[in-house]
Amino acid sequence: MPRRLISTGSPFEKAAGFSRAVIDGDFAFVAGTTGYDYATMTMPADVTSQTRNCFKTIEAALKDGGFAMTDIVRATYYVTAAGDADAVFAVCGEKLGDIRPAATLLVVAALLKPEMKVEIEVTAKRNPA
């Protein structure tokens, strides 16, 4: 199966030269995803809403590539404030609590834009049917 590129249509993808996800065989590699609502190109102010938007975008990219959230095997979370970790983890628990991928949370000095509070990247492996 040839490598397949998945796009959300975000102008950042073309400008920065990346894909939202790359499908390669039984694997999906979803790029770091921030909390933008790509339908309106707006960013909510709170980290909980941003985290929900991250997962909405991730789920859409996985679905477009023929994967499901249950295929996620690895997740990395980047937050700009340690105090936001509990709010991020609460949404992660809702979305991934039964899936339980290997995961890492990093507190970073900043993301690309000051309004970005969280960024999430995942790797998925297709489960045989």
C-alpha cells in the first residue's frame, strides 16, 4: 500500500510543508495537533475546549485514513502550563480511557502561537479485523 497523506485543509499544512497525518501500511502518524476549530479557524481560550478540538481533528484524520481512535497506540501531549495538565488529562480520559495508549505529557515553554495551550500527536496501528 503506498504512503497516503491526509489533510484537514488547514493553510498551515501547505505553508509549513506537512500533512495532518501520514498513512504508511498499517500505521497512521498524526502530526502535532492544536486546538483550532478548522471549520472557523478560531482557537478557544480554554485548554479543555482546545483539547476537545485536538481530538476532534485527530479522530477525523484517522477516520479519513481508515483508522479508528481504538487503533491509537501512542500519544504525546504538550502543554504550556503544568497547571493545565489535569484539564487535559480529563479529556484524554474521556477519549482514550478504554484505549490506554502509551503516553507522555511534556510541559513546554511555548507552542508556535501564544494562544495555543495544548498540542497532541498520536500514532495508530490498524487492528486486524
